[in-house]
Amino acid sequence: MKILNVATLIMLQVAVLVPAIAVFAGESGEAVSFSRDPDRWTINTRSTTHQIVLGRDGDLAAGYFGPLSGTRVFGYPEYDNPPVIGTIHREIPYRGGFMEDDPLLEVVFADGVRELELVCTGHETGELDGCPYLRLDMKDTHYPFNVSEYIRVIPELDIYEKWLVLSNTGAEDILLENAGSGSVQLPAGAYDLIQFGGGWGREFLRQRTRLTIGTKTLSARTMKSYEHLPFFLVRPMGDNDEMSGPVWFGAIAWSGNYSLDFYISPNNRLQIKGGINFWDTHWNLKAGESFTTPKMVFGYSDNGPGGASLRMHRYMLDYVLPQPNASIPSKVLYNSWYATTFNINEKQQIVLARQAARLGVELFVVDDAWFRGRNDDRGGLGDWEPDPVKFPRGLGPLIKEVKSLGMDFGIWVEPEMVNANSDLYRSHPEWVLQTQHRRAHEHRNQLILNMARDDVKEFTIAWLDRLLSENEIDFIKWDMNRSVSEAGWPGENPATARELRIRYVQNLREVFAAIRGRHPGITIENCAGGGGRVNIGLLELTDQVWTSDNTDPGDRMHIQYGYSHALPAKTMVNWVTDEEWHNKTTPLKFRFQVAMAGNLGIGGDITSWSEEDKALASEMVALYKDLRPTIQFGDQYRLRDPFEESRMAVQFVSRDRKSSVLFTFQTLETLPGADGGYSLSDRLVLQGLDPDAVYRVKTDQGVSKARGEFLMAGGLSLPLRGNYSGAIAVLEMVE
Ligand code: DGJ
């Protein structure tokens, strides 16, 4: 092939990149403008500007990313003359030349050369799935390697999705040692990072840390990650206000080995990048092939973390979650796990189903242990047929009963796992992740199927398809209860075997897509021992999340509060259970109130509930159904912070601002309040209402009327009395 030299390529790009301004309206109808000066591209959304600068040597520099037209405020443009690459921060920070930032792209060519030298060859603007995009094309100056960066923009949400398409146009393999998705540079300054995570039963807890010179990384090496939600907020050091101030946020749409890196350079520039974590993996880019990285989402809010989550929630509901489910209210579910664990049978599940229906439940879910050989966690995984002892007539009679009660039917599966004590393992021991001459560690007595193998992928699609075709199943809860060890693939060519961690996720995504394609009516709940695998990549293919095995309402206040920074309440499933997580019970009403601030479910042994409890449960389920459109589709505002005081308050406002629901909870009445005193202020300053409208306000105390303006200034008093108490206020616009 003809290799172009740098000078020719620069001439080429100058010819291709004529100055242009393109204005596009995405699905929202809101315009985004891409303008192309001779030496830079500028993208403007509703409240942001993002620039990419063309260097004198044809490389691309990372330009400004921040508040609209803030280039002046932040001292930009800093590249008054077209810069020379090597002295600047790159838009695609690759290994090669003089590069100071954390590399996003590292390749090795067949002759052993490990450096890239890229120049821009052109750009394209257009529309992709209803949203405008800018594509910047780059080419190596010597080797047959092309890089296209896509920047798809959600203008009304100030969100930029970035990803790369890497193409080998030559005849020899190119090794990708690192291929991240996207990078941005923030204006020079001092920043804090806010992250969410913890561990099993402690998911999504907020932590804040100062970013100092060097790199801070949020990452997962395996397909499971309790420690972080792959999402971040970054804000100027010390800023604390929930609803004001600049906040940059982002997330990676990859359900496995991800890395989000925050690098402060010696000149105090913050580079944020994210993508697949290439630890213990790589990718052979074969001749003529391309590799597309997952999307890295970057966003900016000029109204604090509250504004960031408002944008993220709309992004998830309008652009990411599978349709049509994302637009249909999620059903109130009952899940049998805590009531019956492994000891289940048809008769007992029918008794539970009848009781659930009487409470107003709309979806009955049989959890673990319905399949052959599953009497405890030591056996059965892999043998996905109804257990002949527990369900001698198959699942049919139970499903028929559930349907006749007017409910949907759901079932638990854990398709990526196998017990050694199963027929599947006995017939295919080679299908599990393993490394020769090494012990295969079990966790919860289970091994992991090597989903990177196409035969395992096809097997998984086939049995799930059969299960869903032979039974009227509306919902699956997809669990994943252990993390990866010995991620080997004996017998496979070692180069491909090393791609396992990437191929696993790619194939897993194909399984989800195939199941959704063949069973379009299905709803899928994503669970990994609770919230161990929550990310926007999996939420492109699943509908909701089993948030945490920890159902203690006091702990849940924190878990739910953290979760809400990234993801909407519709996806956050909360069950009311009888579990005594801290050897204590809390009032049933309080448990319901906390669970209702998300996607309500019930998971207790409802056959043992008193008549009084059942009456309360029916009342709360009915109330939830009334409030559900506002909670599930509305905008969410966090009014009181449980990490600061023993209270939490959260408000939902419908997008047309006609309805609002306010929840307030406290664990302990006498702990210090956020103001440092023992304040028992019940006053909550509301958000998001129409200031000129009059709202009817309904609480346990009675009904009153108030103007939106007053409720958002003077606030609403919603008294709480006693430990573990909560209150709900329902607002409707009346004038
Ligand atoms: C872990 C999940 O988080 C639970 O809800 C339950 O489904 C169990 N697995 C079943 O084994």
C-alpha cells in the first residue's frame, strides 16, 4: 500500500477540512453546533463548549471542555497558534512522541515498533440514532493504522459520548495493548473526585477525595465490581452545594474490566479518561479488521451534582435503557428469595403468589433453587430444567396460577455460572475459566463458564431461549455471584486466550441482545449478589437493578442516595423484607416508605405477616402505584443528605411540573443535623416546581395549598417523630 508522509497528510487534511459550521437538532429538537475554524473544532451544547484543536503537525490536541463560552473565563483558547504536538495534551493520548498524559491508546506493530504518530485526515458530521455526531479521522504517518474518534452529542443534556474505531488496513496483525474510549482535559484548577461504591451490602456509598498530582484510578479487573460504580463526579476543590457550581461527570458503558483514570499533570491540568481496563488482556487487530471501543460518557453540569444526576437520569431513560420498557412503568414485584431461599416447591410458591396478589403485587418472581439439583448452593447451577422433586409438573402449573391471579411471572437465573456438581460441568469441564496446572478456585461453590467461548455463548442463548419459549415467562432476574479467578482458556491459541476478558463481555452482551431480540417482551433485572455489576453498559441491555442484598432501610437510605447520583429511580429495585441486617427490625411503614423512593418490590415472608401488616402493605402498594409515574419518570432532587445527618429527603417532580412526590426519612431523631446543631428542622426547601403555580399538598397531617415559589423558598414542614420514621408528601398542581 502507499504510505503517505507527514507533509502529504497535512496537505490532505487541510484540503478536506474546509471551515464549516453545522447545526444539528437531535431527537430532542435541541440544536448542537459544530464549528470548524481553521485550527479547531468547537462543539456547543445547551450549557457547554468542547474544543478539539488541530496542531501544526496534523495531530489533534485536547481543547477546552467546560461551561458554554467559558473559554474566556478559563483563559482559553490556550493554543493561540496551532500547536506542535508533543508540547500539548492530545485529544487521543497515544503512546508515541513526546506525550505527558496517561496514554489512552498503545499499540505494537508487527515489526516491534511501539510508537504511534497520528495525523488528522478528515472529519464528518452527521446523525446517529437521533443524535448529532462529529467524527475525526486520523491515520498513522507510516503504518496501516487508522483511528476514528466519534463524539456523539446529547445537546439538551450536555452529554458527549466518545469512542474510537481502530482499523488495521494492512496485511499484518497489530497488537492493541491499550485501547481506551475517550479522554478530556479540564481547565487548570484544584479538583475533588466523588465516587460511589463500597462492597457487598454497602454498594454506592459516596466517597470524596482530593485529586493530587499523579493518577487516581477507579477500576475493575473482572466482570464484577462492588467497589465502584463506574461513574464519577469531579468538582472544584471544596465546592459543596448540591444544586450549584460546576461539576464534570462521566461513566463508561462497559460491563467488566473498566478503568476510569484521573491524572493531574505537573502543570495542574486534569485529564480524565476511561475505557476497557487492559490489565491481563490485549487485542490482536487482524489485517482488515476494526475494533470499536465502548462508549465513554462525559458530561458537564453548571448546577452541581444535582444537575449532573438530573442529566444522567434523563440520559438513561431517554437514550440508554431498552425501549419500550424504559417508557412503561415498572411493575411492583414480589421476590421469594428471603422468604424461602433454597427450600422451595410448587405448592409453597402458589401460596406466596396468592398472598402477593392480594397485596396488589403485579409480578411474581421465583428466585434461586427452582432447577434440577439445587438444594443448596453446592449444586445445580448449569442444569436449567425445573427440579422434578420441587416442580414435578414443571413450571407450567405455577405460571398458570400466577397468571390467573393477574400477575406476570418472573424467574431467577445465573447463566454465567456452574457448580462442579452438575451435569453441565460433568459433560463440559473444559467450559469453565481455568488455567492448566493451577487450582480452579471456587467461590460460593461455583465456577465461571468461559463466556468468551462461542460454544458457551451459543449454549447459553439456546437454553435461555428454550426456557422462555416453553414457559410464559415475562421477567428474568439475571444473577452473577462470584468474581473471576484463573481467567484462562486452555487449548486456545495463547494470543486469543489473552483476549478473554474482552471477549467475555462482548459475548455476554450478545447473549443479552439475542434474548431481547427473540423475546422482545422480556424484562431483565441485573443482579450480581446485589449491586455488584451496575453500569450503563449493562443497562443498555437490561431494565433494572437489584440494588443490594442489604434491605435494612437505614442502610438503604445511604445506598439509594448514592445510587441516585448516576441512575434513575426506575432502575433501582427495593424490596421490603423481614431481614434483620443489624439484628433489629424497623417499622413496616418505614420500610415501605424507603423502598417506595425507587422501584418498589416486596421480599418478605408475606404468609407470616399479620392482618394489620397486610392491610398496611396493600395500602402502601396502592399509593405507590399512584405515585409511580412521577417517581419512575420524573426528575429527582436530593434535599437532605444522609451522609451528613441522620436524615434523608428526596423529591421527584414530573417533567411537566404538575406532580411532585416528596420523601423524608430519619434513622435517629437526636443525632446532629447538617447545621452542626441538634436541629430538628422539618422544613424542606423544594425544587423543580413551577414558581407561579399553586400546588395542593397532601401529607399525613392533612391537605393544604401553596405556591411553587413559596415551597421553593420558604419550604414545606414535614414533621418526623421517633427513630426510623418517614413521611411522604404528594403535590399536585391545581392552578
Ligand atoms: C444473590 C442475590 O443478590 C439474591 O437476591 C438472591 O437472588 C441470591 N443470590 C440467590 O442465590
